[in-house]
Amino acid sequence: MRKKIVAGNWKMNLDYNEGLGVFTEIINMVKDEVTGAQEAVICSPFIHINSLVQLAKGYNKVSVGAQNAHQAESGAYTGEISARMIKSIGAAYVILGHSERRQYFGETNELLAKKTDTVLKHDLRPIFCIGETLREREANEHFDVIKSQLVEGVFHLDAEQFGKLVLAYEPVWAIGTGVTASSAQAQEIHEFIRKEIAAKYSQEVADSTTILYGGSCNPKNAAELFACPDIDGGLIGGASLKSRDFVDIIKAFN
Ligand code: PEP
């Protein structure tokens, strides 16, 4: 059975004290209310990570991640954070390839392949995001775009390394827009991704890869999305900033 995960992406929101407050509420609610084996992950701004890791100690259902890491080991890259630094404060995950990083920071599949290698080298699990823009979907290019993101971003990994990845399908047109992909649209792409993994690696690898859906997921639509056979959880932006909403999404698996 593959792991079910609901990961929150706080983006550049919540100051230090606000973040600790929301996270404490999430931990308490998860402890009291989540009965299944799903894992909750909060990918916070870097400044929160160390404290969130301390707060999460002893709660094996809640982990902490970063939202980015530099591809180099260390060096003269002013303002950047390395995978080794992230590992050293106890984070477990790193989001890579989020569409906002691709769009606003020019991150390409080639760069993301390097970041993936560095993150894996430091024993962190990438949550690797892929997804098409509205223009690409309207031009019926979405399958090709997703295939190239997989081939150029992560299919250079061997099967053992690939097994450490979490994938997130995030149609760009659904991120932060309030427009969710229908469960049929999301399932169609998740099934396609799993078939591509099976063709590249094996059915066993494909069956054990966690593939999250992201894009305006909320407590109202999560249960229908998570009930799809190839959707193993969510990557949640806006709704992860509110503890009640985020935990209700986690509970969509209960
Ligand atoms: C995201 O940014 O990864 C995301 C899914 O955002 P939202 O849930 O706000 O659409």
C-alpha cells in the first residue's frame, strides 16, 4: 500500500509566531481527530522549520518540509539555502518544481533535475510538482507537458532513488484560483502519470508512488478527489493556512 499524504504549502505567508500558532493547532487536532495512517506535512518558510520540527517531536503523523532548496552543496549563493542545511534542522521533505518557482524564478526541468539529485543526496524526500497551464490544456498539450516534466525532471533517477519521491500533479490553472480540477480530470492525469512510471521503471514502482493532487483543494472537495484510485492525497496551498480547514482535508481520508 502506498502512503497517503496531505502536505500544506504555506508559501510566503504567516510570520514566525503566527506560523507556530497554526502549527500547534494542527498538531493538536491531528492528535485528537485523525484516526487513519495518513501523514500530514507542513512545508513552511525556512524561518519556521526548526521550531516546527521541535513542536512535531513525538507526533509521527506530522512532518515538516521546505519549499525550495538550492542545487549546489554550498558556496557563494547569497540568500540561498542548501539541502544540507534543511536536513540539519530535521525537515523531512522539500517541495521542488512548484509552478510559482517555475513561473517567477525561471526554474526549468533541467535545473529541477539537479535540485532533485541534491535533495535526495541529503536524504530528504522531494515533493516534485508537475502540471500544465491553461493554455497548454486548451491546446490539448497537457499529456505531453506532463510527460516532459517527468522525463526531464525525474526519470534520470534509478528506481531506488525514484522510490523516495512524492509527485504532485498541480494544474497551474487550478492553483489559488478557486477552480478545482474535477475528480475525473485529476484521476485521468494521475492514471497517466502512474502508467508512465510503470513504463519507465516497473508496475511495482508505479504502484508504490504517492501522487498528490494540488489546486484549490478544500474541505468540501477533498473527499471526492481522494476517493479516486490514483490520487493519494493533496498538496494544499490556501487551505493549509487555516488549521481547521487543513485538518478537515486530512480527515477526508478517515
Ligand atoms: C499550491 O500552491 O500548491 C496550491 C495547491 O495552492 P492552492 O491550494 O491555494 O490552490
